[in-house]
Amino acid sequence: MTKKAVLLLSGGLDSATVFAIAKAHGYEIYALSFRYGQRHAIELEAASHVAKALGAKEHKIAEIDLRLFGGSALTANIDVPKHNAVSEIGEGIPVTYVPARNTIFLSFALAWAEVLGAFDIFIGVNALDYSGYPDCRPEFIEAFEVMANKATAYAIDAKQRISIHTPLINMSKAQIIRKGLELGVDYDLTISCYDPTSDGKPCGKCDSCLLRAMGFHENKIIDVAN
């Protein structure tokens, strides 16, 4: 029997890698992306390309508007921080953190999983190169998983545990890229930039661009997409 899994797909390299990992483990992937009021829609185009290339059973784009609350450089008129090197990235929670975003995204994934009868949800959070986001930590994922198993009828009725899978949680960006390449991920389809140009080109200086560049550099690979 084919195992179903809901996977959060952003269009970035992390979620593309998670897709490939989940697929390699025999899961049928139901990919979920969000148009949430982010600064650009380029990542959704990338997500669609990745979903098609890696063979998603279905790919949905949920429409929500987190600009209603703002509070982030990705959902409000706040400048995205730019640097010349990874060493310049500051400590603490950056302004690119979107309040409660992963809680919201995982809740949508959980709702779809319940409808599908899927007991597995995949998300590409990372506790090493994670830019200080509180909802990328193992403690958060563990807490959400506990909640998911208490909050859904299908977990109680089927008496089967819901699992939130985070295969990248303890991997560096270089390790993530290496793993994806082993599994045949085409990173040219992905975009990681927080603040791309109007024609979809990465800025090359935001935290996400710099961490991506570091990962490719450590693998001695040229990143055509960045």
C-alpha cells in the first residue's frame, strides 16, 4: 500500500531536498505551498516546477494573507537585511521571521493530511543554518506533533500516530545540497532569495542567498540559479 505524505513546498532548495528524500522513502507526495502575502510570487513558480519535476501526486497553493498582520520584512514594508558575507549575519531573531508562519503552515498541512488519511507530514526546517527562526527548532516540531495527535479525529479513530518529519533538522546547508544532488534534485529550479529583483533574479546579499551560496561553495559547485 502506498504511503501518503503532505509536504510543505516553498520553492527553495530545502523543501526540494525534503521532497526527494520523502520520495526515496516510498511516499506519494501531496505538496502544499502558500501565497501568504510574501514579497514576491517567484517562489511559487519555483514550487510548481519542483512539484512537477519530482512527481507530486498533487500540488495545492493555499491562499492566505499574513500581510494583514505584517510584523516581518517578508509581509510588511520593512527592508530585508543585506550583507556581503555570512559572517555579517547577526544573532537573534531577524526581521525576516514571519510570526507563527510554520505553525500556520503545518496546521494547513495537518488539515489536508486528515482529509487524505495521511499520517506523515514533511517540512524542511533546519536547526543549524536556520537564521534564528524559533519555529525551525526541534522543540517546536515536537510540540506541534504532540498537538496534532491530540487535535485530529483521524489520529484518535485510526489509533495511528501522526509524524512530523524533519530530515534536514541537523544538517548544514552544504550537507543538504550534497544529499539533494545524490537524489537527483535540480537546484536550478529553486529560488532561495528573500528579496529578488522584479525579473526574478536573486539579490545575492540577503541571509538566505548567502547561506545558499556558502553551501554550494563548500561543495565546490557553481550555483547557476543564484
